[in-house]
Amino acid sequence: MLTSIRPDRDAVVLAVSGLLGGLLLWLLGLHTQGGHPFSAPWVTLVPLTAMAAAELLRRNAPRTALTVGTLALVADQFTRGSLATILMFTDVMYAAVLYGPPAAARRIPVATLLVTVASTIGFLAWFRKPEALLIGLVIGLVSFIPALTGVSVRSHRTAADAARLAAAQTARLAEMDRTQAVIAERARMARELHDMVANHLSAVAIHSTAALSIDDPETSRNALKVIRENSVEGLAEMRRLIGLLREGGQDDTPAAAPTLAALDTLIEQTNANGASGGLVCTLEDTRDPGADALPTPVELAAYRIVQESLTNALKHAAPGPVVVRLGRAGELLTVEVTSAFGSRTGPTAPGSGAGLVGMRERVALLGGTFGAGAEPGVDGAKIWRVRAELPVREREMRE
């Protein structure tokens, strides 16, 4: 509480300077007027001291300072007067507008203007001389002009504060955008890395386990063949991912994104990898061959959904058919993959759930719908169904 009412350094400097200047003028016998009721020289020091005290309150209590200053200025008119008292009052008026509440900043200039006009008219009617206009001019210089200056400075400070706030908000928004961009890019890289490598590594894990658990030269030879093929293809996928990461750098060769035209190769690879587990993969494409080409993001998302679904079937599906269905109804591309649900004998690969998360994220980015889960099949046996509906028009896709 005591700290909040303590005058600041500028107020003390102004108060001391004004008081010392007034004392110097008083010692030199310089006054602004004479022949007033309180013409004793020492009486001039009373309003001078009161005005100096008002200067101490100019920032912490501007309305109180203006009240004390106004009373001191009026009292000074009944003495021989001091120029220092008048000058300090102009600063108190300026500080009342600058540091006071917004309501005071609006009302004080209007009030001083009315006082100036009213005083000018009153003195002109009283004295009936043109010189009376000078009194109104002095009153305006002492009251209205300092108040108007305070309004101008306050407006500039408010504008500067608003500009600083806007700059800070812009910086925070930019930082948030940068953070979101980094998070989105990391999620995209995680999806691409998982989708590119998981299929091949799953096949490597399953067949290497089979080679170690089954003591048969032919089985081991076939497993090693599959392991080598998936290792080579996995390295090719990794190089493609590195090409994506280097895009826009010194390497000017763009990395080609896989499309639905490459599904035949993916189906053949899944049949080769899943043969030992009793999986038979087929593709049913009911789309019109003459349909318009799909946007690249849709092609990539659909391919990755099929790829991840086949990877999950390779790791978890029971022996039986794995069917990939592609269809187009209006402006929606339908991707559906079904496989037998249940356990199977032989080697399997553990799952982390990242594949389903990645598929759901891809579909959400395009503004489509996604679902995955076990449900009854046609013959009563349970199947695992992955179904995604993707909008084919770019204007309907989310950025």
C-alpha cells in the first residue's frame, strides 16, 4: 500500500524543480500580478507549495493532483502570483489526462474547452475591451492546451500498446503455427515410415521365425528368398522416403508416390508373403475404367490404407481369403479390405496399433470416414473389415 502511493522519480524531480524555481522568482521579486487582497510577498509561497505537492501526486493520484492544483491556482490569483505555480499547473493538467482513467481523459479536455470559452465571453462582457480576449487565451494555454496534449500523447501510447499487443499475438500465433506444422510433419513422416516399412519387416519377421522353427532345408530356402525380396523392397521404400525428406533440397529428382495402379504388385507380394500362413489375397475393382483420375492425395491415402490392411492381415489374420475391394459411388472412393478373423498356427508378428491410427489420420485429413473392426461374415464366421470412404474432389478435402 505504501509503495503504491509513493511518488515516482519524475514527479519528485518536477516538484522539487518547480518549488526551487518558484522560490528563486520569489527571491528576485518577480511576480505575475499585484494589487490583490493578499499582497504580502510570503503568501505567494502557499499556493506554490501546494502546487509542488500536487506534482508529487501527478502519476499515482492524478485526479487528486488536479483538484489540489486547481485550488492552488485559484488561490494564486488572490496573491501576487508566481509563474512557477502556473507552469506546474499545466503539467498537472497534462498528467491528469495522460495517467487518469479513460473517463477523465475524455471529460477533462471538453471541460477545459468550455471553461476557456465561457471565461473569454465572461471577461469580454465584463471589461468590454478587446484586451479581455488575452485573458481567455491565457486560460486556454494553461488548461485546454495541456489537456489536448495529454489526449494526443495518450492516444499515441494506446496505439503503441495495441501495436505491441498485436505483434505479441502475431508472434504467439506464428509459434503455434510452427509447432502445429512440426507436429503435423512428424505425424506425416511417422505414417509414411510405418506404411513403407511395416509390410516388409512383418514378412521378414514371420519367415525368419518359420526358418528358425522348422528344420527343413526347402522351407528355409523359401523363407530366405522371401526375406531377401522384402529386404530389397524395404530398402527401396526407405530410399523413396529419404527422397521425400530431401524434396526441395539439392536433389532435384522427385520421389514418385505410389498409386492404386500398383495394387496388383502389392497383391502379388502379399500372396507370396502369406502363402505359408494360408492367406489368399484378391482384388475386386468395380470402378468405371473411364472415370476421371483421382487427386494424388486420394491415390496415396487409398494405397496406404490397402497396404496397411494387408500388413495387418499378414500379421494377424486367420487362414482364408483376403479381399481388397475398390469402388466409386458419386464423389466418394470406397476402399474395403476383409480378412478372416481369428488365430492361426505358425509364426506371427506383434502389432502396435500404429497402423490403424495412421489410416484413421489419413482419412481424417481428406475429410472422409473410416471404420475397422470384427463383424459377422456371410457364412457366419467372423471377418475383420477395414472400410474407408474418401472424397475424390479436392475442394471437399481438408488441408
